[in-house]
Amino acid sequence: MKIPYFPGCTLKTTAKNLEIPALEVARRLGIEMVELERWNCCGVVSYLASDDLMKHLAPMRNFLRVQEMNKAGIVENENRLVTLCSMCYNTLSLSNIRMNNSPADLQTMNDFMHEEEEIYDGKVEVVHLLEVINDLGWDAVKKQVKKHLNGLKIAPYYGCMLLRPKEVGIDDPENPQILENLVKSLGAEPVKWNSGTRCCGSYHTVKNVDIVVNLAKGILDDAKANGADAVITTCPLCAFNLDSRQKEIIKKYPDFEKIPVLYFSQLMGVAFEIEAEKLTWDLNYVSPAGLFK
């Protein structure tokens, strides 16, 4: 199964620990994620202007790359575009919905891209890797497990972008289960907690760190209070706020006890026993390595 793959900017810099294990676990599941040629940033930051049509140019150029891959035979009749980053997923999905719901906007965007060889036809479907795995079935995941994670309790953290707005959400925004099902397929136990869909503070981390410190502490304390050994996420910004910001939490709350925060792909990598260097623990602020000894 070859699927066009949009990595986004962060996965090539500070979130390599999301991408590297994800590519390997996908391969073991029979999924070849073929990176787009000439991909560009999805333009993730939301516009404050009411007329935000120009924002959608960046996603549309990536959709054209999918059409080009099909035309060149790099992938065959595969109009899905798979992502790993929650924010890229959300941004690309919302733009695609806009283009499909408004033929006039789609025409305007294609007019702006008059130097492109292709015209976007609106047929690309944006999916997250978790959706692709879910379609394969959790039994397929279980068959690849080499090290059962029995005894580990994991708090699945969705954040905002995978579930909201509901038009693009990959699961029920009030009671999502896709990460819970993943955890169970690896042999671990998903904890029941109250903070799995709470906001981590997002871009407040740039200027209002104290807001993020308090929000992250509340989320992590909830995970620990419900017996979690670690938290998993799919979002690089959530990972930064919940993992790296623990050093600021400790400065403000000296009694705070650290808890590992890792990507779902890293957890899968442990269970699949992928090579140690592909787990990329060195990029996690709180190393999860000790959990899996």
C-alpha cells in the first residue's frame, strides 16, 4: 500500500521522534508512506482576517503534488494524503472541505496557481495515519507486536486538532477511542481520565508560558492521579507543552513529579521492537526509556 505522505515542517526538525518511528511501524504494517516531492508548509497558523481565502493556497499546492504523484505512477489511483502531525492534518482537512464546498473558491485558487501544470480537482482525501491503521484493523497491529506492553498504563492524549471541529475529527469528539484501541492492541492498558481532550495551551507557549505551565500541570497531574505511567500524543505542539515544559512546571511547583510524554509512534515502535535508534528517545525531554527495560 503506497500512500502520498505530507510530513510538514516540525517533523523534519524538533519532532523527528514522531516521524522516524512512524515510518518504520507503518512499513511493518504494509504501508509505504511516500513523501510528497516539493511539499510546502501547510500554513498552520489561523488567520484573523474574515477573508482568509489566500490561506488555502498552501494546502492546495500540496494537493496538487498528490495529483502529480498519481500522474507519474509513483502511487497508483491513491488520492489519500496521509499526515502524522495533528495540526497539519487539521489545516489540510479544513482547506479541502472549503474547496469541496465552494466551487467558486476552488476556481479562484486554481486561477491564482496558473503557473502550475495541474488544476486541483478537489478529489484528494486527507487522512491521519491512525485512520489508515484503524481501517487495517487492530488485529493487524497485534500481529506485529513482538514485545507486549503488559502492565503499562498509558494516558491517551488527543488535544484539540484531531477531534475538532467535528467535520474533520477522526473520532467522536466527546468520547474518542482510537488511541485507546491502539494502546490495547499493544498489550498496554489505556487509563480512564478526564483530560484527554483538553487544550494544552497551544501557542500561548510562545508568549504566555505561565498559562501553559498551569494547563500542562493539570493535564499531567490528572494522568498520574489515574495511574498512568506515560502519556501519548500525536501533536508536536502538545508534545512540547506537555513534555519539554515540565522543566518550567518544576520551577513553579518543585514537588511536581515528571512523567514521560511520547508519541504514539514511539509506543508502537517499542511493541514492534524496532531498532533502538529509531525510537529516538534522546529527543524526549523526559526519557521513556526506563519504562521499557
